[in-house]
Amino acid sequence: MEKEKAMERKFGANVHLTIKGPIAWVVIDRPPLNLLTAPLVQDFRAALTIVSQQKTLRVLVVTGGGEKAFIAGVDVKEMVDLTPPRARRFISLLHAAMHDLRRLPLPVIARVNGYALGGGCEMAMACDLRIASTQARFGMPEVRLGIPSVIEAALMPALIGGTRAMDLLLTGRMIDAQTALDWGLVNRMVETEALDAAVEEMIRHLLQCAPEALAAQKRLIYQWMDSSMSQAFRLGIDAFARAYRTTEPHEGMRAFQEKRSPRWGQA
């Protein structure tokens, strides 16, 4: 049987997209630390646009090239001479890229293979799931550079609690992968040589789930973050009813009753 071919595409010099079957990988590869610049962020958004247009995709993995860093932040040379208007444009662009990740109708896994600092830590938090190697390091050092942590740093209190978020955001210190796991900043931590296997295992779990139900669940989770409890209940009731506009509930429950694997999209 002929092996399925991967689609590979490069955006600018530092963003690589690979699609094979239902899985997409976006790699930010700007050695040695994969630091972000405005052109790189624009290229990253272009890659995500392609991902959003591929209706058969089920999972996206975001990672950094090499073994030293996921994304070690924004290149300081990009920020040192900003004016207030240019600062607003730059940070708005970075936020837009992270918002693109959150609104994709498929789960996004951050494969954190090293430093995830500042904008890199925020990029990881903007992903839905985070799997880190033992050599990963997380931090929000912006206050040590004369600026506050902003945009997706706002996700941090919900992920790790207000007290711990205060610690990281006010001190600018780094934490190791074990602390990130203990605090709930990452979902899993494994040895570096086991990182790809851990990502593949998570992908297998996700592929067992109904695609439209997963998209609805992701959307609902983010809606809950901006809702009161009573609004969250109503949103959930609406989402439950909408699920029955698809074939997935019938196929999933029939498969359960018949003790077989569901055939998503084929019911």
C-alpha cells in the first residue's frame, strides 16, 4: 500500500507547515531561540489560514524548531525602538495570531521542547493542550524589560490561579517543567526523548472523538471563560441541542451499543 504523502509548505524563512492525513504541524524555526518578529508572526498567521481551510484536519501541533526553545519570546530588537502607535500595532498583531489558534475548530497541541518565555509562553497558553519536555522552561520576563505582560497573559490566572499568576507576572522569574505541571500550566511532562511519543498519544485520544463535537466543545470552553455561570448553563444547553443537527450523536451512541468504533463522517 502506498504511504500517504505529506503536504509541506514554507511561509517566509522561518515558518513551516506540514499536513499529513488529519494532522497538521506548524514549526517556528528561527534558531537558536525561535524569537518572534512581526514578519514571522504574519507568516505564522498565513500558515494558520491554510490550516483553517483544510476541512479534513483534526489536530494541529505547534512547536519550535531545534531542541533549545519552543519560542523564547519576542526579539528585543523588534521592540526596543517602538513608539506608542507602533507598539499598539505590534502587540495587536501578536494577539491576533494567538486568537487565530483559539478560534480554530480543532484542538491545538503545543509541543513545548525548551524555553517558552514571554510571547512564547503566551503562545503555548493560547493552544488548547500543552505537552512539555523536562527541559522546558516557562516565564513572563516582560517586567524585567520595562513593559507589562499583556494580551494572552490574561489566560494565566484561569490556568494556574491568581496567586501563582501574580508570582510569575510580577517577578518575571522562570519555572521548570515540573513546576509548570504541578501548577497546571501544562497537561503532561515527559523526558525529551519521549516528547514526540507523548504528542502522538494525545493525538490518538483526540482522533477517537467526534470532530464536530470536539469543535463545539472547544468553542464552548472559551465561551465559558467570558460568561457568568447562568450564561454558561444556557450556552451548554444550546450546544447540546445543536449537536443533534449532526449525525455524530446517533453514530457515537450506536457504535457504543454495538461495541464497535464509531465511523465519524460516514454515518
